[in-house]
Amino acid sequence: MTALILNLSPTIELTDEQFFQLCQNNRDLRLERTAEGELIIMPPTGWGIGNRNSKLTQRLGNWADADGTGLAFDSSTGFKLPNGANPSPDASWVSRERLEALNPDPARFLPMAPDFAVELRSASDSLKTVQQKMQEYIDNGVRLGWLIDPQNQQVEIYRPGQDVEILRSPTSLSGEDVLPGFVLNLAQILS
């Protein structure tokens, strides 16, 4: 199954509040909104990618709990990027300092780009579409992004102002200066 994209504009222009309520009223659907106002309805994943994503989120969450400098989020967390898009990365992290400075409502989408975002490509995801999503994250303030692609056994690393780095069959990834000390073991995630 592939994602469905509904082009609502110019017939319907959802406000942020309307989009939020649409998501709340349809909790069984995974909805995102592009900067252009398109509504993306994503299908549930198969159990294989679901298990991989669970391990990814677990490992990031365990590190975040031990580190204490920020909070980790799973794929059900919505963000409001500066360009107006509302994505839900498969896993993400935001520094406590940024959260405390903004003091956002925990019942709402986070009105910021995460510091770190990960997309785990499923079999139904177009590589080009996920690459564009990763670039959008970087263009909107994400400081480090990983596109984990089990189909091609590679990881693409996105950083502001730099070319995308492609690693073939890595066994681990470093959180670099964004997530100091975080090393993601890719066993059971990439392979």
C-alpha cells in the first residue's frame, strides 16, 4: 500500500487548528500535511518495518532517558515546521533547552522542527519522496537527519549546509554533536 495524497487547495484550506482536530478525530489514521496544504494519508506498515521502528525508537528513547538533555519521540508525534508542514518522523529528539524556552502545550503538535529526525523507509515508500522529506527537515531547522533504507542496505545522513552522506551497510551510527554519546546499533533495524 502506498500513501494517499489529497490536494485540498484551493477548495479547502485547513487551518492549523482544523488539521489538529482532523487528526484527533481520526486517530486510527496516520495523517501528515505538506507545506502546500496537501493531506497525506499513510497506510499502516507491515509487521517487519513496525518491529524495526520499535527497536529504533526504543534505542533512542533509552539513550535520551539516560542522557537527560532532551526528549525522544515516536512516529505518532506531530511537528509544525516553520514552512507550515506537519510531519511525523519515525523517531525524533528535541533538546530540553528548546522545549523549556518554548513551553509548548504537550497535548498539541510541537510547533518547531526537531533537532534530530529519522525516517525508516518501508517497502511502500518512494525513495525520492522520503529523500525530499529529509531535505525538508534540514531546510526547516533539523540539525541531523538519518534516512535508514533497509531495501538498499544503506543510510543517508543529512546535515545543514552539507551534501548528503551515504553509508553502505553500516553497523552503527553516531549522534555526532547533536546527540553526543548516542550510538545507534543498527542490528535488527537495517538488516
